[in-house]
Amino acid sequence: MYIAFKLNNFIMIFVDTDIFIPIYLNLADFNVLIIGGGKVGTKRAISFAEHGAKVTVISLSFSDELLKNQDKINLLNENANELSEELLSRFDIIVTATNDKVLNSKLCSKAKQLRKLCNNPTNPEESNFIVPIYYTDNKLSIAVTTFGKSSLSSKYVLELIRENILSNNAIYNLIEAMGDVKDLLKDEIKDPSKRFTYYSKIFNDEIFRNYVNEGKIEQAINRAKVIINE
Ligand SMILES: C[C@@]1(CC(=O)O)C2=NC(=C\c3[nH]c(c(CCC(=O)O)c3CC(=O)O)Cc3[nH]c(c(CC(=O)O)c3CCC(=O)O)/C=C3\N/C(=C\2)[C@@H](CCC(=O)O)[C@]3(C)CC(=O)O)/[C@H]1CCC(=O)O
Ligand SMILES: NC(=O)c1ccc[n+]([C@@H]2O[C@H](COP(=O)([O-])OP(=O)(O)OC[C@H]3O[C@@H](n4cnc5c(N)ncnc54)[C@H](O)[C@@H]3O)[C@@H](O)[C@H]2O)c1
């Protein structure tokens, strides 16, 4: 998953970025184990729980935020050095977030042997999934990662996309209008291969796009109907 070599006395690590496939997961009711209840473990635990997963945190100590959320997150006060394979097997996803890098590596490696999804925030190149920085609204989602090189840079890239691209309402109008076009085409043309030719034709039509840019969705859909009936 990564290549390491020594250059000027630094160990250079290159994550093989091609090996990661971006996927959006619905983890409702999945069992997630977070090992380490400090700053990183707390962020991950809260985020997984907010997205519907059943979260357990095993740690020697817990942040105040975790202690306040015991109704939503199961806390187990245990030493992770003594975790059995049987316990790890009960979870679908494992995050190793203690401040003991050796322990995190050992646990993540065991988890991967058990074919679990494992995230090691202290050593991204050992993870078989990465938690990217992301933005989601009810129409689209954008996730950015620099594969652990710099979260601040990832955050900056995301801010630039939001400020320079998503701030233009025309993008949202376009998504809305093309969603309506899809409903319309599914209704009117039953043969998918015929239907598919219309998507790009309508998407690239100048008149359709002008209406979309002006926020005139109804006129845009009428224009789509004209194209379908041509
Ligand atoms: C998105 C977010 C999600 C979350 O953590 O829940 C996240 N990091 C966040 C913040 C953050 N992380 C760090 C800083 C300090 C400034 C800086 O260094 O930039 C800040 C800034 C802050 O805290 O504001 C330091 C840092 N990051 C990693 C290491 C380990 C290492 O390098 O060894 C170190 C310690 C380096 C050291 O010890 O020196 C690695 C990872 N961090 C990732 C995700 C994954 C890759 C995503 C990517 O490529 O961006 C990956 C690979 C872990 C993974 O696999 O999931 C969250 C957004 C918070 C928000 O929303 O604002
Ligand atoms: N990926 C990221 O975004 C990111 C960001 C900052 C830091 N980090 C790295 O993540 C690691 C954790 O950082 P943190 O700020 O959450 O640390 P922290 O000190 O706040 O928390 C560590 C937690 O691990 C627990 N722990 C330690 N040994 C344990 C054991 N044997 N069994 C059970 N629990 C144990 C501690 O009780 C504590 O709750 C650090 O190595 C840090 O460099 C990653």
C-alpha cells in the first residue's frame, strides 16, 4: 500500500494513492469500534454515531465529550493491549486512535487480517480506508484527501471549491434541472439505450443551459421536452 525509502536521513513514505477507491458508505447499524478516547477518537466516534453507526469506544481514559454522550456511544474502560481477536471480530469497522503508534499498528494489522475495514489515523498508509475532509448538502457532497500529507491543505482545497464553484447557484439549478430531466425521460422513453442519448443532448443544449443559469427551471424543462419531441 506504500513505498518507503531513506533520503537525506529522512524516511520518505509515498502512499500508493491509486489503491484507494472513493466510496460513500451508509453505515446505519454497522458496529464500529474506536480504540482510544482522546481528541482524534472522539471526533471519529461522534461522526460515526451521528451517521447512524453503533459505536463503541475502548480506552484507558475518555474525553468529556464522550462522557457526555454515553447514551449514544458505548464506552469500555479497558487496556487495548489486551484486546482479543474474538472482540475485534464483533465489529465491522475499527479505528485505532490511541497515542501509542506501535499499539495502533498492531491492532490495525490484526483487524485487516480479520478482513475488517481499519482506519489508523496515526499511520494513514496502514489504513485500508481514509476519512476525508468533506462537505455535504442535500444536493451534493465533496470529499477531499491528500492521503494524510496535510489536512490543512485538504481543508483549503475544499474551501476554494465551496467559495469559487458552489457559491454559484447555477450549479445547484443545473443539478435540480437535470434531476427533473431524468424523471421526465424515465417517464417518456422506456428504452434505456434511447434514453441515454438525450441526457448529454439536453445537458449541452445552449437554450436549456441559459434557462438553468437564469434559475428558470420550468422553462428549462419545457426546452428539454422540445428536444425530446424533435
Ligand atoms: C478530515 C479529518 C477528519 C477527522 O480527523 O475526523 C482528518 N484530519 C483532520 C484534521 C487534522 N489532522 C491533522 C491536523 C493538524 C494540522 C495538519 O497537520 O494538517 C488537523 C487540523 C485540525 O485538527 O483542524 C494532523 C494529522 N492528520 C493525519 C495525521 C497522521 C499522520 O500524518 O501521521 C496527522 C498528525 C500529524 C502529526 O502527528 O504531526 C492524517 C489524517 N487526517 C485525516 C483526516 C486523514 C486524511 C485526510 C486528508 O488527507 O486531509 C488521515 C490520513 C487519517 C485517516 O486515515 O482518516 C480532520 C478534519 C477536521 C476538520 O473538519 O476541520
Ligand atoms: N488523523 C488525524 O487527523 C490526527 C490528528 C491529530 C493527531 N493525530 C495522531 O493521533 C494520535 C492520537 O491523538 P489524540 O490527540 O487523540 O491523543 P490523545 O492523547 O488525546 O488520546 C489518546 C487516547 O488513547 C488512549 N490510550 C492510550 N493507550 C491506550 C491503551 N493501551 N489502551 C486503551 N486506550 C489507550 C488514552 O487513554 C487517550 O484517551 C496521536 O498519535 C496523533 O499524532 C492524528
